Amino acid sequence: MDHFLLNVLLLLAIYSLFIYIFNKVMRKWLKVEKKKFFSYNHVNHKHKKIDWMIRITFLLLLIISTTINIMRMQKGLEKLWFLETYVILFLFIIVTEMARAIMERKYAEDRNDYKFTIVQLVFISILLFLTYTTNFFGLV
């Protein structure tokens, strides 16, 4: 158990470092301002409404998909992979960030904000995909 926890902490530390360095470099290259950490950073009121509609939709989807998979398991059937929590959360991240990029492209003062959002989404998606397909880089 201690070995597993250490590996998870190591993986999180490495991810945090990669994302921090990537963001720092991309922000300088695209000349984009740093946004507040752990805040929604809505471009305008329309973006805020769209973002909350996406959040509520995915929350309902998460509840429904979990219920379906639990019911399938109780009947002795396999869970549906596309209704797994990690798949729904990954799709949620993609949809919310794409909505942010669209709103930034249309309404943001800095024309490079949307480019940064898209590049950041691609980078994080690649990291998550690599982590999943390599079994957490052999750490788990």
C-alpha cells in the first residue's frame, strides 16, 4: 500500500511539473496572461450560462451512466466502457475546454487566449491518454 501511494504521489508531482512548465512556456510564447488558479474564468455571462449547462448535463449523465453500469453488473453483465466514470469525466474536460476556446475566440480581448486553451487541452489529453494506455507508466 505504501509503495502504491508513493507511486501515485510521484506521478502527480511529475504531472504537475510537466503542466506547470508547459503552461509557463506556452504563456510566454503566446503572450497570454496567467489566470487565477482553480477559478472558472468565464469570458462573459453567456459563457457562464453555457458552462453551467454543460456541468449540469454531465452531472446527470454521470449519475445515469453509473446507475446503468451498476444495474448491468447486478445482472451479471459487463460494464459498458463508454459509461465508465473516467470516460465521462474525460469527455467533460474536453467539452468544457472546447466551449471555453470557442467563447475566447469570439469574445476574449486577447486573441491568443483560445489558442492557449486548445494547446493546453491537447497537451493534457495526450498526457492522460499516455498514462492510461501505459498503465500509469508502469507505476501501478
